[in-house]
Amino acid sequence: MEFREIYCINCKKVLGSYNVKYYSEAKIAELIKDNHVLHVRKGHHLDIRRIKK
């Protein structure tokens, strides 16, 4: 299966892992805007990367 991970470069931890089949890039961007906005406001840099498990 293929997943997209939202990774915080400053904290060095994975904030979420989402299945590519169910979550498009638009949905991932919406999740970042809604759920991970505190990291962005603190000036943290988020990286979206694809992984296979």
C-alpha cells in the first residue's frame, strides 16, 4: 500500500499517515489547513512524502 505522510521537519516526527487510495492531495492540503495549523503558525516546515508499506 502507498501512503502520504505529513512530516514536521522542525519536530522530526510524523503528524499523520494517509492512504493514497482514499486521500487525494487536495484532501491532504485541507487536513493540514484544519488539523496541523498550529505547526504552521509556529513557523514549522511540513513535508508531504510518499511511502510504501
